Amino acid sequence: MSPTTNVVVLDNGGGLIKAGLGGERDPSAILPNCLYRSPASKKWLHPNPLNHATTTEQDLTSASVRRPMDRGYLINPDLQREIWSNLFSSILRINPSHSSLLVTEPLFTLPSIQRSMDELVFEDFNFRSLYVADSPSLVHLYEASRRPNGLVSRAQCSLVVDCGFSFTHASPVFQNFTLNYGVKRIDLGGKALTNYLKELVSFRAVNVMEETFIIDDVKEKLCFVSLDVPRDLHIARKSGKENLFRSTYVLPDGVTYTKGFVKYPEKACQYLALRDGGFPPPSIPPLETRRDMNCNEIVEQPEEDRKRVDLTKNEFDLTNERFLVPEMIFRPADLGMNQAGLAECIVRAVNSCHPHLHPVLYESIILTGGSTLFPQFAERLEKELRPLVPDDYHVKITTQEDPILGVWRGGSLLASSPDFEAMCVTKSEYEELGSARCRKRFFH
């Protein structure tokens, strides 16, 4: 893809903003969609972009957070304007009045919120033109382009499962259009998982109810999806080396180090041996883990620093919390939520579509969104889904190469297509026709 310098692509998520120029493979910036304030400060600050290695380390301990999005929808346009203004001027360094904007918007957004978004784009930032896309169609577009001879491309049909920050959607896509009548939703996402982990740790170990950024880090580094919950609950009760799940997380002390870290990273990966029915060597972590678990990245401190630091203070252990937190997505009813689990949600989405589409939808399930990065997520989903699907249908689940960037890359691809400008609503059309009339062009 060649860069299309006058199209800004913005995947405006509830948790993270991914922003860059159309035609690029990766966004120029990935940053939390929020402002934060540390207890010692009176000012609300912009978090550093996550993908800029040169940025200075921020101490986010006990930081208060303000977000413009709630449950996936824009509720504070003034705050969003402030975040975008900093993004466009200081990070992307673009002039909106000379640029077009492709922005993502959640499915089923209310007209009043759509109006607020349009006012932001055209009245506050004076963008030249606007295209509003939904996440599932962009994910489908990107996956179809990656494998031109694959089923998604040939059938022009897929089922996109997006486990995002605010909620989880199972969305059938046909010929690059999301079939809204078939979309099913679970009101659970990364934010709810983090809050649940906060409660578990605060109840069992140390009060971390104010530590949003730290517990996000704990969740990303230590949580995984269980393939056999009763077995794993039994193992989690054991003591000593027989407990494959016990891991220790060291909280930042604000002086020696401003980020928390996993104390014994090799132990954190031991549970993967259960997949093969064996036990790993005591000192060598398995390699097939997440960015998968980030086993090589987990140790934030150099070895000599970790020996100097007294690790007996400000730390806590996790055992069954590691798999009980992601379990929410598969069994929300266990927490008293009147919601279907992910496998049932997918079946309902497929059954809402024409029977001719059922076999191809089950064979082209695409996982996207940060919560699908939990190790063993796809294996567990397939295990849950198989008994619910007719025996003569294949079930094939594809995890995106980078589930956090999949939506943005689809947007970048669309922005670099020759037809893109014709699909947009221009500023003059908006001024003449208003938001509601212009929105009809986007079909959702």
C-alpha cells in the first residue's frame, strides 16, 4: 500500500485510539483514549503513545482517568476534541482542513451521538470530507485482502467476533457490508475484565481499586483462557510446585521503578504445559506464548536491579484469578449477568442469517480486539462452539496477526482505494444537507 497522505484513518476505540495515514501498514500512533491525573498533580495530562519507544516513562500509579467514551459510545465530545486536538497537532502533525477523515463508530450508535461526531469533524476540526466505517466490515476487508484465494475472499462472507474494550460483538459480514440484523452483542469487554480483576485482587490481597493502568498490565501479562475449568480450579488449590498458576506481581514503588512487573516470569508460563499433558522444565519458559503472554518482555527490571530491590513488599499472588477473569466472556451467567456466553452469541448471530450462509460463516470466523489476545482463546472458543454447530459444518477460527490493529489496517486499505473520495461526505454536503441526510450514505 502506498501512503495516502491526505486521508487520516482513526480507529477511535473506547480504550485505545489507533491513528495514522491511509495507505500505511501500521498506525503512526496508538494511545489510550483518555486523560489522566496523578494524585500529586492538579492538571489532566495526555498519556504517551504506547508505540513510541522514545517517550519518557509515566508514573500512572493511582492515576484518575477521564474517558470520552462510555460503553463504547461517545458521551463527552468536548473531552474527545481535546484528545484529538493533541493527537492531530502534536503527534500526527496534520492540518485537518487539508485532509479527509475515515473514523470508526460502534454499531447502533444513536443519531444524537452521530450528530456530535459530525460536528466534531466538520465544525471543530474543519476536515475536508468524512467517511464513517464500522469495525466488522474493515476487519473483513483486511482479511479478504490478505488471502485473495481464501474462503473469506472467495465467498465475500465472514463472521467477525470483536472483543473490544467496552463490549463484544459477533457480526456477520456479507460483500463488505455488516448485516446489522444478525449482529449479537455481549455487554462485556476489556474494561469489565479489568474491573473484575481489581475486585478479586482487592478482596484477596491488596486494595487496587484505583489502579486501572496497573491492573490492565497484570491482566495482559498474566491472564489466560482455561481449556478445562474444573481441572484448573483443582490445580489452583494445590500448594508449592504442584500449583502451576501461582504468579507474583510486584507493584511499582514510584522511586526505583514506575512500572509493575512479574516477579518470576518463567513460572508465569508453566500452565501451558497442561495443553500437552506434561510439565515444563523448571527454569525455561515455553516459547509459544503470547505476544502471546510476552514471556520475554515480562521482566521490566534488569536482572541486577531485581536482585537489589526488596521484592517482599508491595506484591501480590494470583492463582485462579488468572483464568477466572477471561472466563467471564464464555460464562457471563456465572457472575449473575443475564447474558449468553460467546459461543452461544455466535450461534445466534449465524442463525439470524439466511441458512445458505450458515456453513460459510462457521468456517470463516475472524477474531479481533485486544481481549482475543488471551492465550488459548481460540482453542477454548472452538471447544465450546463445536457441540453447538451441526456435525456436517466445519468450524474454522482465525485470529488476526495483530487483533488490536486489524480494524485500523482495514481502514487504511479502504482509504487508499481509488473509490474512497467518492464514498465520503464532503464538508459542503454536510453544511447543505445536515448530519442525518449525510449519514444515509454509510448504510448503518
